[in-house]
Amino acid sequence: MEPLFINTYQMSPELLREYTNCMTAPRRKVLLVFGILCFIWGILFTSHAALRVLLPVLGVTAILCSVFYSAWLAKKNYRRYEMSHAGLDKAISFYPDRMECVNDGGESKTFYYRHITREKESGSLYSIVVKNETGIIVKKDSFQKGTFEEFREFMKQGRHSFPERYEVSGRNDAPLFENSYQVTPELLQEYTKCMTASRRTVHIVLGVVYLAWGLLFPVHIVLKLLLIVLGVLFLFLSVFYSSRLAKRNYRVYELSHTGMGKTILFYPDRIECANDGEAAKTYYYSQISRVKESSGLYVIVIEKTIGIMVKKDAFQKGDFEEFQNFMKQGRQP
């Protein structure tokens, strides 16, 4: 299938600066308003000595962040881009059902229109956000096929959410490991606890710090009450956040899948995940960003957004010890 539009350009600090300004505009506005309010409140409406110092300092800090945050973030992202890619050239092809992004060195990624969460436009860029995580930059004056006006019309009216066309390897190799199980509320509860462990630790630490600050140190009565409420809130989140998130994720899973059965096949070079009545999805080991382990689960995180649950006692081919050794040493990139 021929692409409808092709957009090519070279990544540059200026390009990433404009992209970052576009994507962080709401956040910078919030920081600016918050900074101004804190500064005015501290100067004009507060009689407590500590707050008269703390609030203006907090306000100036927020205002400075609103001014310099995007520039700092753009430089950081550009350095990261240089380190993680073979070159700075980029080509994006738009098909009726998908987008394909190719970087220097042949690295290619496919995204589908139904995964688009938002689109933003700036002076020379059209930015597409996929799954609230990945940003795709389209340069308005760099179309090698089609024009920007035609592309914008296509993005508004002409694109379609076809079923994903997962890559078919065409090989008849047998999987090294097979893991099959039923997704249950208890399983998702353990998965959620495993994935949110670091966040819960942060909640506990913040809760204890705020409570100790509010109860043990002499502060203004309003600030004391605020610190105690914040401390209790963070401790409450550390206890109940994962349970609520697990219940919500289970309802979403029920609504978005035809069945609760799941089978995961591990090949030397890839992972294939199939839900009941659905086509298999293929992932590659090079996409793995981290792995986490709990008492009953081994969790593989793909590109920081997709979690693959492997149930330790549900191997139909191979066993967990062999699989764990394979993931550490035997898998291909």
C-alpha cells in the first residue's frame, strides 16, 4: 500500500524547542498563574511572617519555571534524541490506517490512528500525541508527498480506525515458552501493586513528612491544618490507590476484550500476545524498557506504556526458572 503523505525533516534544537513550547503551553500557564497568585497573596494578604517569605519565594520560583522550563526540557530531549538515534533525519509516512516513523539507521515504528489522544498545532509544526506518551512531529513545510492543507483535512475527516495490521513474521518457528491464564480481579490487583510500588512509597514518605511537620513543628494554624490534611491524604492514597486502579483497569479490560483468556508466546526474537477471539500483537525484545517481579507475576513493560503479565505458575511450555534465565541471557535484541 502506498502512503498518502510523506513528511521528512532533520531534527534540530530549534524544532524541539517549538515542539516543547507547544506541548507544555497549558502547564506553563498554570505555573505562571500559580506564581502570580502566590506572590500577590504573600505580599498583600498574609500577616504571618513565615508565609510572607515563603509565598513570594514560591511564586517567583513558579514564574521562573514557567519561563525557562520549556527551554531546559527541549535541550534535555535533544541530547537524549542524539544519544538514542543513529542520525537526526526522520521520515513519517501516513497510510489510510496507520503512521510509520523511520529514523536514520532504519529504526521504524508503526502507530495507529485509533491510539491518537490529542493533536496540537504551532507556527510550523503539527504535533500528534499517541497514547498520551509518544509525540510525533510533523513539519508543515516538509511534505515530500501531498501538502499540509490536504494532510490536515485528512487528519480531521479522512483517516480511519482500521483494525491493526500486526506484523506477520511468515516463519514457522515454534515458541520457546508459552504462558496462558485467565485475567481476574486478583491478578490485576497484584499487577497494579507491583507497578505502583514506587509511587506508593512516595505517597507514604510525603504523608509522614507532612504529618510530622504539621504535628511537631510550630507553624501557623492554617498551615498546620493544611499539612495534616495533606499528610492524611497521601497516606490514604498509599493504602487505597492501587485497589481502586486495579478495579478500574479490570472494568476497562472487560469492556475492551471479547474474553478474559490470555496466551503469551515467547520466541527467540519476539513476543506474541493473544486475547480470546482477537488477533495476536507482536512485540520485540528491543522495545522492553523494564521488567518487574512480584510473588506470582513477572511483568514486562514495553516502551513504558504496555505491561505484559506473565503468570509464574501458568507455563504450558517451559517453566519459570528457564524463562527467567532466558530473559536475562538468552533473548535476542
